[in-house]
Amino acid sequence: MEVVIRPNAETATELVAQVISRELRDNPRLVMGLATGRTMEAVYARLVQMHRREGLDFSVCHTFNLDEYVGLAGSHRNSYRHYMNHNLFLNVNVDLRNTHLPDGAAADIEAECERYERLIAECGGVDLQLLGIGLAGHLGFNEPASSLRSRTRIKVLSPVTRAQNEPLFVPPHEMPRRAITMGVGTILDARRCLLLATGEDKAEIVARAIEGPVTSMISATALQFHPHCTAVLDEAAAGRLQEADYYRWIFENEPQWQSYRNGSNSPGLDGHPVKPRRRKKEIATVLGGA
Ligand code: GLP
């Protein structure tokens, strides 16, 4: 796993938004896996800004959200469909027919979970999966003791998750006790995973997820198996990492991060950040190589 530590929540968010926008510019048909939660609100706000100011185009991309509360229809103000519509979808030019969340109000939840897995497969799988981390160490709603090979299914929410998310419900006791979530195995199938965590309250669980032993009690530890996973943290969330200096050293020395190191505005000649692929070609030309 790559670990990138940025000075604060704003710069960490910016880097994540830049990675997403670059992937989307490189592949307008990108299949994005999306997450919810407070942390992601700033990412979506920045993507909306990029759409408005820089013409970031969502018109042919597809999105699949990680999860949805059981019992909430998409029209419910506490549903994740509502969250996504208002934080992102209705503010960019995505085709709403290409945006997917599990249907929390489905009569047959098991069939709905199977349908969701099938739909992801039919779209060719997720290219870039955006992830937050809950205080219970979950990805999506893969609560402690979730199988690390699980697929989309229904899960009972843990007391820690309930305590974390209840304040977002009005009234709090209306928060459903269960959710449909992509499984850990579903998440690990994504071609790239991008986890964002900010704030001191995440420091302990982030350290356990990144540096601790792999365990189903913390589903985020499964990311240690993923061949292309980047965890982006602010200094506060990185506060308990043992090897923070090592991760900083890698970030400073890894060529693929060159155009990200000094913030978002390190444009190439065309006004966009230089793509690593093109850089390699340019270097080859300068050196007289093929
Ligand atoms: C919810 C989502 C998770 C997300 C978590 C983080 O529980 N199901 O996918 O990682 O929120 O929440 P926050 O960003 O508010 O800490």
C-alpha cells in the first residue's frame, strides 16, 4: 500500500480530487466506486468545482456506491442516494442512469445484492474505488468480523458505527440497524483503491488498518492485499503511524507523485498536470531513446 501524508485535510482532499480528475480525464468512461460520510463531502465539493471551472466531464462515466441503509428509499433525506445526488450527481454532468447504489428499499434484499454484483460485472468492474474508513475500521459497512472475501450483502451495523453515524440522522433513533454493502472481496476487485482519512479521531484505526496485522475485525486491513491501493492521510490521521517518515520519503522520491508534490497546480504545458506516461516519453526523446 502506498501511504501519502499531506499537511492538512484540505491538501489531502485536494490530492484525492486530483487523482480522481486525472483518472477521469485519462478515461472518460471510468467506472468509479464511490463512498459517503463527512470526509467525502469535501472531495465531492472539489470535484464539482473542477467540473464548473475546468470542465471536468462526467458525462460517460459510471458510478457504483459502496452501500445504502436498509429500509430507506432513495428519496429519503438520510439515504446515501440522497447524499450522492446532493453532494455530487446533481451538480455535475453525470447521467443519473449511470449512477448506481444498492436499493435499500428493495423487497428482496438478497436478490438486490446479487443484482448489484451482476451490474458491477456487466460494467466491466470498478476502475477506481474511493474509500473512507469508519471508526470501526470498516470499508463501506463491512463491520468487524466481515469475511475478507465477502460480496455485496446485508450487514447489521456495529455499536461503534451506530454511534458515529447517528448524529447524521434527524432524529438519531431513526438510523436503520442494517445496510447493504459491497463486500470486502467486491472492493478488492477494484483496479485501484484510494482511501482518504483525515482528523485525529481516525489516527488509531488508520494505524491499525495500515500497519497492523490483517484481520477481519478491521476490514480495512484487507487493503494490504490490494496490488494498487493508495491511502491519503492528513498529518492528524497519520499521527499514530510508526513509519510515517518512510512514507514521506517514498512520496518525495516516487516519480509518479512528482506533479502532485507541490499541491494541485503543477501544470504541464497544456495546463494539466503532466501525465507520467507522457513524461517518460519526453525523457526518452531528450535522451535520444526510442
Ligand atoms: C460511513 C460509510 C463508510 C465511510 C464512513 C466514514 O459509515 N458507510 O463508507 O467510510 O461513513 O465516515 P466519515 O467520513 O463521516 O468519518
